[in-house]
Amino acid sequence: MIPESRGPILVTGPARSGKSEWAERLAAESGRAVVYVATAREDPSDAEWCARIALHRRRRPAGWRTLAVPILLEDAIEEHDSGDKCLLIDSLGTWIANLIELEDADWQVRADRLVGLLAQVSAMSILVAEETGWGIVPAYPVGRRFRDRLGALVRHLGPGCAAVYLVTGGFAIDLRRIGIPLT
């Protein structure tokens, strides 16, 4: 399941589809030292959010290193870039939410830096991203900004990835193998 070609692996899909579990499985099968890059911010006043984070923690093998990186994702990737490592980044949607207040131009600089960096790293990188644009258009500007930024980032990353998995209905489908690229 690990692609032979070089480049990041993108795992995307709807909520509760198993994206993170599939990404964790790929990381475990990589044979590399796994660095789990968690983009979520803990909020002790939100018990449900803390329970979600705890579930993710319980699934991780004890030997995996975990980094809490809600903002400086690009710096963490650069700092931990090594050919013997697997960087599992969970998730791009949460990272975008943490940066949602950035002006469009500033956001684009961050997104372009991330995409460029991922094309160059020697570490295996596995990225988890949510799919948000399959339903109605959000009623509020911030919701539309989030949806549009996430969709654009995932679309920009996809062509440079060694594999793009869509996880839905209990299945992981490699879109690079069966899909037709738009560009």
C-alpha cells in the first residue's frame, strides 16, 4: 500500500470515515520512525474535543513521537525532515482553522510554502485532510473561507502526491491509480 514513487501521501475523506486510521496504518507500514504532527489545539473547556484527541492518542503506538503543532507546520516539517522518518500530519483542516484569520495573501504564502516544502522533503509525509465541499455552501463568510482554502490546498497538493487516498464507506481508494487527473 505504500507507493513506490517519491512524494507525499494524501488521505482525504468525510468526517468519521477512517482517514486518520488509514494514515496511521500507512505510517506503521512504512518501517520508519513515525513523527505524528498533531495540528489540533487542546481546549480543556471542551470535553467532546478532548475526547476526540484522547481517542487519537490511544490509537498511536508508544514508539511514535507526537508533536503538537497548531500553527508552525512548515517549521516542524523542516525541523524533522530526515529520510528515516515518516511525518504523519493530522490534519490540514485543523491547521487551516487555526490560521483562518489570516488575510488571503498571507494565507496563500503559507499554503504555497507548505506545498513547496512537501515536494522537497526526504522524510515520507502522510497528510490527512477533510473533505468539506460535498454539501451546501456555508451560510457564513468564515465557513466559506475555510471550505475554499481547504479545497484549494488539497487540489494543489494532489498532483504532486505519490498516492491520494479517498477514505469513505469503510474503504480506502487510491485515486492516483484509478482517477483521471484534471491537469
